[in-house]
Amino acid sequence: MGVSSKLGNLGVVTTTVEQAVNWARTGAMWPLLFGLACCAIEYMSSQASSYDLSRFGMELNRATPRQADLLIVSGRLTRKMAPVVRQLYDQMAEPKWVISMGDCASCGGVYNNYAIVQGVDEIIPVDVYIAGCPPRPEQLLHGILTLHEKVRGERIADWA
Amino acid sequence: MAVAEQPQSIEEQRRWEGSLDQLRGLVSERAITGETMLLNMGPHHPSTHGVLRLLLELDGEQIISCLPDIGFLHTGIEKSVEDKSYEKAVPLTDRMDYLSPMSNNMAFSAAVEKLLELDVPERGQIIRVVCLELARCASHLVWLGTHAIDMGAMSVLLYAFRERERILGMFEMLSGQRMMSSYIRPGGVWRDVPDDFLPTIKQFLLDFPAKVDDYEALLTKNPIWKDRAQGVGVIEPDVALAYGMTGPALRGSGVNWDLRKAQPYSGYETYDFNVPLGEHGDVYDRYLIRIHEFRESMKILNQAVARLETVQGPYRSENNKYCPPLRSELGQSMEAVIHHFKLWTYGYDAPDDEIYNAIESPRGEIGCYIHGTGANKPRRVHFKTPSFIHISALPVVAKGYLLADMVAIIGSVDIVLGDCDR
């Protein structure tokens, strides 16, 4: 296997702190237990038996933003809800990431009207956008893995 | 990563939190003086089933009053529909009550059909019944899983979603989409059921009753579940009627009112099924009713699937002024091409008239009011949705119970905020 072939019989792995930290971050990225609309139901599907997000170390949804690493904005963001989401994001401790799940969160989707914020990136920075209305659980998994890829390439200095 | 500065001066913070003075008249004077405690529940809370905010006034743990604050998911769907032709408005209705999109499609489509005086062929009606009952099961499964989680039974969700995935798989088979299917449309359904649908649903109908028994084995006689649910959130029949509650929340109080029986649509009068009723009107009775509804839906589905095999014919109206011609006709008939072009560009004119039509969704009566203009877009569309009405009754229902019972009550009336706020 990968590790043992590198190890030989020395019992030592060499890596950088950055890589080790990023590896740990991708392995246990706790999402905020937070849903807005339809996409939240698909997000629940991803958490439940058939798709099982715990394979990616994400089974633990934290209901408080203080303990969460990942904000999955799942659903349409209304003007009334926007300050709340901003506050939730501000309350999350660094390092933190945002996935914009679905068309409504990414760009307003089919609702170009008075009530809907045209994309959650108008109020918070977004790392990964997922298309679909709503995206299938597989698409969400792909988005999460894409985020993991991004996190693996991050430099600690960027967060300092 | 760029992070904006922490916002808001104290004045700004106050402006959107509101001041205590604004609450005068809404909460008791005891809350203003600080004798009782004001507690915000939501809009971000795991057990409010969406973005509902409740302002609770507590005396110790007892709820003195409860003020629901809705609109966090107000999407302007009714307004958006005014700018779309009738056929193109169907996908928007999917996204109101996102746990049972088929019921919304049906409410809107049936209303449009009533406005146009359009008939649906028998096969189309049978397919609709299959979809509606599957949607009822799928919706109740989400309710069961989340309600159980709210009350501390964590594993039920995993079982419930296992079966829900199978139902969503069938929806995908029918329409190509798992959730927002837009399958039921004015005049019938989008297309006929594919060949592999019947074997799939038959297998599901064989398997599902045993699964419902499994859910019951987890909960029905569970002493913790009973303690949390029995005698909690009692809705008296007259209160339920006065607030206009419908669906399992009303039937839990023993009132026999199911639109499938009272005002049958889509041929429901020809199916043999019972309407389960509760006695006490508490959380436990509403739970039992939904469990029984699984079984009644199975009964209807068995009959409907048997009919699907015998009844052949068109699955949507053949009036090509309102329904698109078959795909296969497009290569052969110029008239079909003209109809197709006209329908997908302009739509069709509906009379300058107003109608209301209601159906029984998993949550209760979902009604659709349409005021036509004589042209291809409606002047006004309004949806009367069960969640909105059930939330309006929450203050009466929750009064006097403990804070911990609040999540049980919210779960048991089964609200969907997309349905409430639209």
C-alpha cells in the first residue's frame, strides 16, 4: 500500500506541516447543520443511508456555527434571511469554507424577483458552487470532494 | 480569502434585531419588565424544519406565548407565476412544498384544468394517483425521520431515507428528476410511464409494508417515544376547525375530513381506502395517523397499479390547443408542429374568470386560486397552503407546554417553510 511502501521498515513518514494539517482538515470537516429550502432535503439525503457523508468525515453536523468548518448554503436565500446567513458565517471560527449548493444559492436560479438574493456570493465568499435544482447527492459529494482538493492545496500562511 | 469586516454599529445591530418596545402588545407585560424570559428559536435551528423563527415567552420552562415569525423563505412564487404562461408556471409550483412537489403540480394543474374546462384521460388520472400517493409516502418518510430525530430517536431517519430513495428513484424514472419533477401538468402528465416502472413499483409495494412495520417497531410502543408524544400538543377539534387546519393535523383530532373522500378528484372516489382518525389530538395520534396513511396509500397504489396494466390510452388530453402533440407526430404532421410551436412560445389563453381548486396534499388541503385574464398569463395566482395555516395555529397549540415539547409540536403538525412562505 501507499504508506507502507514509502515507509519501508523505518516507521517514519516525512511530510510538511502544511500537508498534514490540510489532510486533517479534509478528513474531518464538520458542516453546519443548516438548511434553507429544497436543497436541504437533498443534503439530508446525502447524510442519510444511501449516500452517507460520514465516509468523508462529515457525519457530525454542528448546530452551532462556532463548532462548524463548512457552511453549505442549501437553497434559495431571501432578502429577509440574508443578514442571518451573514451572521452565521461571521460566527464560524477560521478556517472556514462555504459551498453554495444549487442554482438558487449560486445565482438566484429561476427566481429573478424582488425576494431572492441573486447568489449567496453577494454576502459571503464562496469556495465551491454546485449547479442543479436541486443538485443530486452525487453532485453534492462531488462538490465536497472538489473543496477537499482545494483545501489540500491551501497554504497555512493564507489563514494567518 | 477576503472576509469583510465585522459589520454593524450598535445602532445598526439594534435596527434589525428590533427593540423591546416593538413587542409591546405582542408579549405580556411580564416579559417587558423581565419577569418572564423571551427566547428566540430559529431561524437557524435544527428542529424548526426550515427557516422558521419563533419568539417564545417562557416562565421557567413553560411556554407562556409563542410568536411565529415567517417569511424567511418568501420566494415570490405567486408573483413570478403572474409573469409566466400556465404551462411554464408548473416548475415554480414544484418548489413551494418541496417535500411533495407532485401535490403542488396537481393542485395547480387541476386548477388550470378547471379554468380551461379541460378533461384528463383515464390513464392520465391513474398515473396521477400513483404519483400523488408515492409523494405522500415520500413526504411522510421525511417527516418520520426528522420528527424522530427531533425527539431523540436518531436511527429512524436512516431507515426512512432508505425507502425514500427508492421512491425518488421511481420519480426519476418517470420524469428524469428526483425531486422537482414537474411531471403532472395541465391536461395530464408529461409522458407515459416507462416500461421498467411497473416492475419497480410492484417490487416496492411488496417490500414497503414490512418496512412500515419496522418503523412502528422502533417507535410505536417505545416508552420514551410515548412519554414525549402522548398528551403533548393536544389540538381540540373546535380549535383545529376554527384555525382551518387540514390533513393529518386535523384528522388527529378526530375530525373526518379528507378531500380525497369529501371532494374526490382524479378518480379517487373509485378507490377503496380508509381515512385514519385520531382520538386525542396529541402528537402521538398524529404520528399514528401518518403511519396508517402509509398503509392506506399502499392500498390505493396496489389498486392503481393494477389499473395501469389494464387501462391503456392517452395519458394527457388530446386537445392540442392546450396539450403538446406527441413527439412522434412532430415529424409527420405540420399541424402538430404548429401546435407545438404555439404552445412552447406563447402558451394558451385562459378565460377571464376566477376559480379555486383544492386537493389533499400530505400536509393537508393545498388550494390554488387562479384569476385568468383572457390571455396567456394569469392576473393573480394564490396558493392556500396547509403549512401557513398550521403555523398560525402554533401559538394556541403550544401554550402551556414545556419548551422541550415545542419541537415535538412543530414536528407533529409537519410544516414546510417553503409551503408556508412561498
